[in-house]
Amino acid sequence: MVRRLRNAHRRGHRPARNLAGHKGVTPVSSDRKIAVVGLGKMGISHLAIANATPGLRVVAACDSSTLVGSMVEKYCRIPVLPKFDQLIELPGIDGLIIAAPTRLHADMIRAALARGLHVFCEKPMTLSHRVSSDLAEEAAVRGLVGQVGYHNRFVGTFREARRLIDAGAIGRVRHVHAEAYGPVVLKPASKTWRSKAGEGGGCLYDYAAHPINLMNWFVGRPDACSGGQLTRQWSTEVDDAVYANLSFAQGVTGQVSVNWSDETARKMTTRITVMGDGGKIVADRQELTVFIGARGQPPAGYFHGWNVKYITELTPHPAFYLRGEEYSAQLEAFAMAMASPGAEQINDFASAADTDFTLELIRLADRPEDKPAPAAAVNGTATAFPPRRTLLSRTLGLR
């Protein structure tokens, strides 16, 4: 971590005048001044990437750990405050990168929007689709950028899959299968915020959210979940595996198969399969395989039959590489969106709210006793949720 912090410092930080009484930096006038909330694994990564991203400059951070905070202050020369309320009051900040536990997202986002700040937030956006939808609407009304860290939308293979679907390469989409497997929990889990139902949300919210977000990107928000199963293998409070059957508009069906207790995997593997009446697409982090049949329409660079594209062909080089090109690409997109708030975004709050809707749909299908009978309209869309709080939101004290 020390080496990462040193590199972040060398790539752009310069000592300057104090910021609200703290040792800090003065960014180039064209840069947007960013503060990072939460200095865990993702927070440190975002800090380093943001410091090397054209148009962004981290000028402050927030974390309750004095040890981590002192290291960041020493090597990055930015103030690190122990409380979010103190950070939000600092003058001159243009936006926040929120990498705190999920249960804190809603209040932090709401406070940031109230102060006119743009927000990049780690996924999932919140633990309630209603709260996420409200925040998405508030950001839109205020003309502020809201982006959520579903980085797979910036992976070249998945982006190309979306382009091929839109181009009609495989005809009308009939079915989509979203998968993710990894060795996250292979023994009785220690108590962390991810292992608590009211904080991280388990495999469904922390792991399955990624392939489900891609599924939403490809075929939209589902209308119903005809079967959902959340199973536990090692965890005591949360699920370790997610299986679900979904129905979408125009007769499209979908399946979700996710397991973070899969000892056959060495790291997270995400795969999306899309079947149309004119072909089939299979995409993962490294490879895109496409079969275009007689009823398909090959775009330029493709032909009828099997086509294979690799990530190296489909991904431009980022300004700064750390963990993967997609992590840099999403912050580059955030910087560009802040410069032009009205421009279309790939991962805005509204799309993240659709994913939160899907997650809640699956969770309620696993526990039908929590699901109310009458349908109601939410933002003009018929759903299976009434205009009252869910059990999860009541437990968390969310509206």
C-alpha cells in the first residue's frame, strides 16, 4: 500500500497551501477537486487512479482509521479527516468518491447532492431500490453527475457484446444467462461488513450485482422473478450463492447463477451468455465469442459462423493502469461527465437503481412471505412492490 501511495503522490501531487487548516494540495485549475470517502482496498485504488486521471485531483480523504489516515497524509500530502461530516464541510470540493460500506451510501450520497457535489459511489448503490431511485431523481433534478462503480461496463468484451446486440448481430434476443464464480468464502466467514446482512448484503448484493448489472445493460430491468434461491454454505448471516429465473419485456428470459464459495475458481470469473434467434454471444473478462447464424446480421469485421475477439483487441490503453483498464476507464468517464454533466453516462444512478430493483426482486422471490400481493407503480412502471417500505429498508431505517 505504501508503494501505491508513493506512486500516486509522484504522479501529480505537489505541496501547497493548507486546505481548511490542513496540509493539502492545490490542483491545476482545470482539474475537478475530489475527496475520497473510505480508505479500504477500493478507496486506496480509487485514490491512486484518480490522482493519475486527467481532469481529477484528490485533495482530501476520510477514514475512521488513524493509522491509514496518517499514511495517506504522509505519502499523498492531503488531509484525512476521521468523520464524514467534517469532510463534507470542506470548501472547494467538486465531487466525492464513496468507497464506504454499503449501508452508509444512502446518507452520504444524499448529503453530497445537497451540497451540490458530483458523486462516484461503489456498488451496490444502496440496499433499497426505492432509495436508489429517489437519489437518482434528485441528482438529475440538481444537474449533478451520479455514477456507480459497475466497472464491467467498461470491459472491452462486455462493451462489444452490448454493441453487437444493439446492431442486431444475433437478431432478436431471447435469453440471457449471467454467471459469476469465485473463492471469496471457503471456510466459516470472519465477521466483516460484507458478511453482515445489514451492511454488505452478502453474495447477492456484493457479488451477483456485477453480472446482474450487465444483464440489465443488455436487456433492461426485469418484470418478474419466477424463482429465486439464496443459499448459505459457510456464512451465517448472508447468502453464499444466488440462483434465479427472471422475465423481461418482449418475452426475454434470464437466469442468474452466482457462487462466491466456488473452490474451483482462483479469482472472480464473470460470464454473460446472450442467445438470439440469429446467433449467440458468450463474453467474459478475456474473450468474446460470437456465432452469427443465417438470420443474424454480421457487422463490419464479423462474418456468419463463429467469431472470436480478445480483450487486447477491444480495450484502449488507459491513462493509468491499476488492477485493470476498466477501473481507470470508469474514473476517466466520471471526469468527462463532470466536465459535461448533461452528457449521456454509461453507469449513472438510474441504471444502478435498476440493478438494485433486480437484486431486491430476487431477494423477495427467495422469501415470498415478505412480498406483498398488490402491484403498484414506481416512477410510472408497474412493479411487485407497494408504496411502502420493504422489510429490509425498515430494518435499516431507510425510507
